[in-house]
Amino acid sequence: MSRKLLILLFVLTSILTACGQDPLVKRQVIAIAPMDQENLFLQVDKHISLTPRPRETFPFPIKLGEVGPADSLYSGKRQYPFYCMTIDAGLGQPLVDNQEGYGVTVYDENDEIIGYSKDCMVTSRIDYFYTLTGTDKIRAYDLDNPPARAEIATTEIDGKPVPEIFRLERGSINRYIYFLTMLVSETSLGVRDTKQYWNNKLIYQFKGGASIGFRQGRMGAERLINRRLTLLRQGYAVIASSGNNTSYSYNMLLAEDTARRVKAQFTSLYGDPLYTLGIGGSGGGLAQYLIAQNSTGVLDGLMPIYSFPDMVSQSIFLLDCDLLQHYFNVTDNANSKWKDWEQRENIEGMNGINGFDHPYTFLVPLNQLFAGAWPSMPNGSSECVYSWFIAATFFYNPKQGFVKPYFSDKVKEQVNWTYWQDLAQIYGTDRHGFARTTWGNEGVQYGLRAMQRGDINIEEFIHLNQYIGSWVPQDKMRKETAFTPFGMKFPIWLSLWSRNNITEPKSHIAKRKPSDPQAIVNGYKYGQIFIGKAELPILEIRHYLEDDLNMHHTLASFETRLRIQEYQGHNENQVVWISHKDHIPIDKGIAFLDQWLLAIRASEDKDPITSKPADLADACIDYQGKVQFEGEDVWDGEWNNKPLGKCSKIYPIYSNIRVQAGGPWAGSIFKCGRIPVGDAIERGLYGNVSIQAYQGQLENIFPDGVCDYSQGDIGKPDLGLTPTLQAHKNKHSNQSSLLGSGQKLER
């Protein structure tokens, strides 16, 4: 693009923005509505899974042309501000619900303001789509001007060819956009409740993403249909909600409430399915685990893809990443060791690759200059940098907010923009009005395992822990310095690694932050943390992405497994497949889960273990879809303190920052028990390293002691749970050996 054209575009953009024509600014939230509804917030005594859910109060189904409920059933008051995304979803403007200026502006056909929408409601409607012949492309089907029959692809149902036409119903439930779709016949177009091609099996589509809430969310109709096209062609029905998309919220109480109601809308129209199978990746995977853990009646089986156990656990090491990068690049910049990304890996645990290209490496020397350190261009990267780049800024900094102008400056100043603030009704707030947070690093000895192995010396270990510091209190945090030059999609950060908000050394020691015990208690009780209670058929699938430094690291599957094993005494209802990134084994996995779920339905005891397909086991899969190895021991490794399994040798499993600090591989300790440094030395916590001469220095750094992870999470409350599948370990011990033959099978 020429320089003159760039200048012209810049001028035009400036004029349009000045005239109020920026599409986002035009419909940004300009005022915050009061949270004054008397809406039910589920009261939990022990664990949320022990608390009955209230009976439905809304008369489902929602009629076409009418709106669903705005208030949730049991997940508390409506959150404000709330940015409407009905236009982004292709549904037009939201309904006007106030004249006081709350929410986004709504216009008439002449672009005149007719009111405002704080709740983003839309009426329920039906649209039709079809698959273009010879492709997987989805197109809108216009009833008044239908496509030629030859343009519509065909599929086979009960041995007969039928056109691939899909009915899609959309509307609003709990203020989010819901979706119901299935294959329908040409003769039923315009009729809402026909289901002649439905196979009586239901898929609940979840979706991932990172979020701090405050937005309605969207999902494109064509993209939703295309994502599950293979299943829709077989007669499956698919339902979804933008409220079950973690790009827009990680509130798992609200996500469960919303999923339950979307399913109620579907069943009120079409009847109960044989089963409901969850499917979705990343945050859409962890949402399945938590909804299945916390409640019944929503899901019967799970297919988490690229899953984490939960987002709260990921925040433990996520918020360590910036601390370490600031230390490596500024505080200890003179140490040439940190120019080697494999040396950083010894501290971070996650993969580090020398020579790996990162598109924003130019920001490193720029920020080193601003911080007063000698600048250098990095020659490599790590997962901490490449995947979690500035994630902490948006996840934890209450002053940061969104890059895009969804909210006016006035609104931005009134809101604390963090993951925890999105869930303030669950976590509670402190005396400053900030949501309580689970994260802390008191007593954490960063790089402990590296020091034990000799990868760093004792002086480097002490220096790291002396100066790494922590996050300043939320009421002291500042917005990071960044600007977005015209033509760039991403801001240029001038305060990288959150250096404006990291504690500075006082008396040569940087202060650490304690975890908030009440936040931890509430997180556990309200099911925001996965404790291993997963009593349904589970097939977890992920690509092996460690060589791409992708955030969807392999360890997450085994963090989940360790928790399941701790809670249930076994993991026989959870299978893990990891494949080369060029092969997607989802369809094959669906066939196994279908077999498994139907077997449970046909059984007398409804036992997921005895109903499990005999040839379904943990496996690693190559780029052609060929099973390389399978069996119960193929993924063994350091994470479960066993010799490397055959799959672990092909697809190595990395750790993370807290594991390298001596923490558990399950990654589930938010508040460690602490012991005096002297006791840690006596117990051999430092291995063969002679550390007595440094005891005084360590005691100055850790005056209240160092982490003793053998005590578990001392913040975890009594949840009142008794594992319900423990007996299966003995009951099915013979079957276990059959399921884990470890033989290589060709399929």
C-alpha cells in the first residue's frame, strides 16, 4: 500500500471518528446501569455439587418473535456494564430497554437515536442455511429466493440422499445469544418443530478464549454450522450459547445456568435426547469439566479439546510469567545465561526454543531502554513469552481494560477490568471494592528444582528469589503504557512485563503477595476450580503443540488426570488422545463416545466403567491418523513419577514455573503451607546442595518460611464430598488390565 494512500486512509478515519462514525464508538457503552435486581444467587454451604438447583421459573419454549429471560435462574444479579454484540452476531440491533442512557445506543433506520440497551436482548428467530455443493461452505438459504437444487450438497440419512439444509434458531437467554440447529427437509422449511432427520443425539458446543467478562459475545451462524458439519450431516442436533464461550466470560456458575436453559429451550421443542455430549476446545474444554463436576442434568459425556483443568489454576503460573520476564530482561539482564532460552526453560518449566521467531521481539530492547537496562534483541522464545504475552496485563490489571473502545472513557474509569472482577459475586470484594483474588507467591522458591539439579548455582537461586518480587496491590496498580500507531492491529507496549505494577526491592528484597484465603474458599465452593470430580465418560483430545510454544501445553491433560485420580482413586473414565497437529481425530472420537454413551443408556447400573468400549484407551497418533502406541502406561513420565511411556518419548511433556519451584504436578495449590528455612534444610528440601552457609540470606527473603507442598493447599476448605467412584478401582481391577494392554494397534 502506498504512503499517500495510507495518509488518505488515516485522514478519513480521523474524520469519521471525529464525526462519531466509528462503528465501535458509535455503539459503545456510555453509562453503567445499576445492579439492583433481586435475582437469586445460589447459596453454597460445602461444594456446589451438593447444592440442589432451583426449579425453572421461565415458561420454555420461548415463542418466536419474543424474548427469553434476562435474569439468570440462580447465578446472581445481572452484571453491568454489558456490551451488546447482536450486530456482530448478524442479528441486528438489540431491543431498546431504557431511555436513561444505560448500555449501548440504539438507532432507527434514519440513524436517529431511539433509546438504549443495557441487556442486549433480541427476539427469537429462525434462519436457514445450506452447504454449497462440492464444498464445506455454508450459505444463507433465502426462503423467498431459494438456491437452485444443484447448488445444495446432499448427505445420506437412513440410506437415502437428503439436501443439506439446516434450521438455525437464535435468540437471547440470560442476555447471551443462544443457538439451536439441525438438519431439516425441504418440505419443512418455515416450520419450527419438525425433527424428522434428528437422530435423537444432542451436541452442546462450547468454545474457548481468554476473557475478563462484560461482553455479550457472538458466534457466527455459518461458522457454528461448519464447525460441527460432519455431525449435523449425520443427524445430530447442535446447541450453543455465547455465554458458553470463554472469550466472553469464565463465570462457570453463569455458564452452567445458561447451558441448562439453552438445553431446556431445545428439549421443550423437540423432547429429551438419548444423550447430550459436550464438545469444545481450550476454555470450552475446561467448561465441560467444571459443569460436569458441579451439576447434573446438563451433560452426559465430555470431549474436551486442548483443555485446561480450570482457568484459576492456570493463573498460578500465568501471573508468574511477567515476573520472570522482568527479572530475566531487566533485573538480571547482565547475566548472559538468560540469553539462552533453554536455560530459562530450567526455571519456567515450559518449553523454550533458541532461534524461535516471535513477531514482537522488537519490543524487548525498546522496553529494556525504558527500564534502564542494556538493550538486546532476543534470539528465541518460550511459551511464557510467545503464548502468554501481555496476558497478565489484561487478566489481572484492573486499570487496563479492553484495547477496542467497547466502553466510553467514563465507564472505563468506573470498572475494575479483571478476570476476578467478572466473578465478583462469587469471589467477593475487598475494602477497596476490588474482587478478591486467589493468586499469591509467598514462600515460593522459584528455580528450586533447577538449583537442585545444578542448572543454576546457589547464588543465582538466591538472587532470583530476592528480586523477583510480586504484583503490587490492586488499588496501587496503573495502566500499562502502550499506543497503537495507525495501520497496526496490535499496540506497541512501552511497559512490557507489567513493570509498572511489579514490587520494587526494599532493603534489597522485593515483597511477595499473599493469596486471599476467602477467594480460595469461594473458588472451591462455587466450582471454579476442578477438584477431579468427573464421573462421566471423557475423551480428551489435543494436538501436540509444544514445538509451537502454544499455550495449550500437554501437561494440562495430566494435571486434570492427577486430580481425577486423587478424587476418584482411578481415571478409568478419562481417556487422553494426543495427535500430531496435522491430524484431527475428532470424528473417530465421537464414534467411540457415541458407543460408550449408548452402552451406558442400555445398561442396568449406568456404570461408565463397565460400559466403556474395550478398545478405547490412551493413545498417541501420528500425522496420518495412525495410532502409534496405546494403553494405560503410554503417557507415564515425571508427572506421575514413573518411567517414560512410549507416547511420552514421542511427545515429551513439559512442566511449568510452579512445578520447577517444587510444587505438585497437579498444579492445584493456591496457598502453600510454610516451614522455616532451617526445617526445610533439615528435611532435605534443597537436595544435595550445601546451603547452610546461605540460611541467613534465605531467612531474610522468606521471613515467614518457604513452601512445604506436602501440606497440600491449606486454603482449600472442607467441601463435604465423598468420592463416589472409589469402589470401581477394586470392582473393575481385572478390566483395567485389559484396557491398558500397551500394545500397538492398527485401526
